Amino acid sequence: MNQEARQSVTDYYAQFGMLQPLPATEAMLLKRAVSRAIEDRRRRAQFFSEDIFGEPAWDILLELYYAELMQVRMTLARLYRRTGVAQTTAIRWLKLFERRGIVDRRDDPLDSRRIFITLTPSVSDAMTRFFQDPDADS
């Protein structure tokens, strides 16, 4: 790949919602809080039947936000695996999220079979505020 093509790909990936980096300490605390929320949701299955919890939307948002914090691209396939949400259910939620401006879906320019999913900046900001102050009333 020539330098111009490499720069084009770099620029393309840079537009995928990589917001201004958070200070290292704040980012570490957010990563820890989000990771704990994800693990707590998975741990419930050890104590309760999973069929009584129907929150695929929150599971999807948590995984997308965690991927953003970790600066990892989230593909559809990886999202299915990470959330445990059925592919058809995840696609249905992602279509709704896209219509409401919650997520962006983009084709991978290097592999047309792969789709990247990211939170929109406003939703990412809302997730940050939620995890910065989980006890807030507003």
C-alpha cells in the first residue's frame, strides 16, 4: 500500500468517534467502572436465570462504550460475542439506535464483510457523565 493510500485509511479510521482523550486517571476510573458494570451483569447468571433479564440495549451500549474507552474498534461479530445477544436481536437494536442517532455504523474500507459500530459523540458523552457520577439524581 502506498503512502497516500495508507494516509487515506488512517484518516478514515480517525473519524470513528475517537473523541478528545480523557485525562489518564479519569479514563482509568471510567474503564474500571464500565468493566465492573459489564462483569456484574454477567455474574447475575450465576445466581439468577438469564431469561428474566431482558436488557440487550444496555448490554450493547456498555460494550460499545467500553470498546471506545479501550480504543478498540467494535465489529458486529465482536459485539454479538461480547454481549451474548442473539445476532438478530442485536441487529434490530442497532437499527433502532442508528435511527435515533445513538450509534454510527460504517463499513470497513479494507474488508467489505466487516462493519464497525461506534457510539455517537453525544451518547458517548452521556455514558461518560453517567459513569462519572452514578449516584446523580438528574
